[in-house]
Amino acid sequence: MGRRGGGGGGGGDRSGSPERVTGSRKGLFSNLWLWRGVAGVLAAAVILILCIQFVNRSSAKDFPACPSLELCPSGWLYFQRKCYYLSENEANWNSSQSLCSLHNASLLVIENHQELSFMVKITKQDPWIGLYKRNEEFFWVNGKALDNKLIEVKGSGNCAYLEPKGVSASGCYLTRKWVCSLNISLAR
């Protein structure tokens, strides 16, 4: 019986062993869940970084956040996907358009209120723009009819120029400074 008692005592020790095994299993499982969590976070971070790089690369082709200085010819200004040249010399309207054409550009075609506001702020001495009268209606040099909601032309001439208060028209034979505009493609 003493053996049994001793065996019982040994069994008592053994009954303690499963608790230790269960305790170490808990520790093992908690560490396993910890490592699974760390691996999941790392995988998510890698995926996020790859997505950000993909978006940046694809959007940089179409819409760069900061346009390259090389987009416009030397001496031209950049604004809203266009390059602008403000002349120092004066010429009549037709000669001004021809001079812009030498740079694959045209006299200024104003497409929106932001562009109009920008150009009014930076131009001096009422320069020619690419707006002219044909059959009592104004058209841009690109062939589009003038949107009277965008611009109201004052004056009775056939060729338009930009002034601080908007757009006016005068005789095309008069000499003025001029503004060329060049649409640029940002996707290279």
C-alpha cells in the first residue's frame, strides 16, 4: 500500500504535470497568436506601401502634383496645363497670331474664369488675345464660339485684347503686345 500511496503521491505529481503542460500550451498559443498578428500587420503594411507606389506612379503620368520646369519653353509661364508667353514687342493682331504660331502656339484662348483672372493679374498694356469677330459673332482662334457667360466683349472692333476690367475689341491693324498660349500634354 505504501507503494500505492507513493504511487498516489507520484500520481499527484503527475496531476501537476498536465497543468504545467496546459500552462505552457497557453503560452505557446498566445505567442503563436502574437506572431500571427505581427505577420498580418506586416503583410498589410507591405500591401499598403505597394498600393501607394502604384497609385503614385500611375497618377504621376496623368497629373503630376508639381509640373516639371521643362514643360514650358524658356521664358514662358506655366498655369493650369498651359504655357503662356507675354510679348515685349508690339504687333498687329494678325502678326501676333503668326508669331505665336512659330512656337506651335496661338494667341491666348481663355477657357475658364480662373484662367481669365490669372491673365488679367499678370498682363500689362492690354495685349491681344485669340478672339476675333466673324459675321458679327466672336470666335476663338481654335474655332470655338465665345461663351458670353465667360466673357463679355466691350468695344466695336473685330479683334480682342485683354484689359484690367475684362475684354475689349478694337481694330486689328493697331499694334499691341500679345499673349500666346500653348496647351501641353502632361502625360509623357
